[in-house]
Amino acid sequence: MTDVVGAFGVEAGAGLGEVMSRLARRLQEEHGDVGGTLQAIATAAATTVPHADDCGISYVIGRSAIEARAATSQLPRTVDALQERLRQGPCLDAVRDQPVVRVDDVAADDRWPEFSRQASQLGVGSMLCFQLFVEGDNLGAMNMYSRTPRAFDEESEEIGLLFASHAAVALAGAEHEEHLREAVATRDLIGQAKGILMERYKLTALQAFALLVNASNTTNRKLRDVADELTTTGQLDNSQQPPRAS
């Protein structure tokens, strides 16, 4: 077992079970720091999955736009950018079709000719990509890299899948937290807009909200956007007349 002291503070030669236990505790303790958790997973995977040199965790939006969320070196980020530009590569295949994509010899693989040519020039010898399930159309992938062709084996896949499952949980948590933050921000923004209208026109909270909804419907814009414009510029669509205060 590769030394994982740098990743989690466990002793050199620690067993896989101890490493995964430490990783699970880290995931639980630092659920608010999604970026840090994903980076810890990538670091642990790169130092624990047999024959791996690097690891990258990617967020794939709309099945083609790739956002690097964690990486152990610049190489995974560069390869992510390459796949996004070419719209081909093992990471995208893992997201679209296959739970696991193994590339034994990047230079000789003919599934993605242009990607294979350029990735091999970057120094990638072999890859092992795992699909990560998140929410909706947004998916992810955990990608293992070796600078040596034919580096990965069945043991690499088995251990990689364990780390991929933790990465999927962290990415799903990131989605959930992002949605919660957006909901809270929208609620606060609408509350500020209501306050402006209540003060300006001496309205009740219900009347102010009705005015915002009416403006949203009339202009065919999201309620959040109407509220944002009002709090930013102080202006509401001129066609909206405030109701009389009762």
C-alpha cells in the first residue's frame, strides 16, 4: 500500500480499510468544504490506487462542458480542457455511456484519434475513468492517470471504484448545497425588493409581493430577476401600478 501520510495523516503502510475509513470521516466532517473534500479524495486516490500517478475529479455540464473540481497536478486539468475542446475522450465516454472506461495505451487507442494523439504528447500513458452520478443532466467523472502504458489492472479498477463512490457523494452534496444557497439568496433578494416597495408605496408585504409577481408575469421574466433589478437600480417596470394600501 502506497504511503498516504500526506493525504490523511495515517501511518505509512496503512491498509485500504483504514484509508477509506479516514476518508469517510473527512467527508462527514468537512461537508461544507466540498472543494477541499474532493481534493482530499483525489490525493488519496492518486496515492492509493495501484499504479496511478495522478487523479482528477471533473464536473460535466450538459454532457460536454467540463469543469475540473480537483486535481493532483496540472496534467488532469490540461486533459480535461483538451476533452472539452475536442468534445471527445474517455472522461466524456464514462459520463455518457460507460461506468468505467479503461485506456490501456493512450497513444495506440483509436476510439478518440485526435484526443489520443494530443494526450500522449502531454505524457499520458494510460487512463482509468469512473462515472460519477450527481443530479439531473450534470454528471461527473473521476479520472486516474499513469504516465506508463498498460499500467492499470483489475485491482486498480476495484480500488478506484471505492474512491469514485466517495467522490460521487461529495459532488451530489455540492449540488444540494448550491441549490440551497441559491434558494436562500433568492428568498433574501425578493425580501429586499418587497421591503423597497413597502416603504416606497406604503404597501403590505402581500401587496408588495403581488406587485413583483405581476411585473414578472407582464415582462415574462423570472421573479428573481425582477427583484434583482429593483434592488440594483431602484426601478420597476413603469407599466406596473402599485395597489392602493388598504
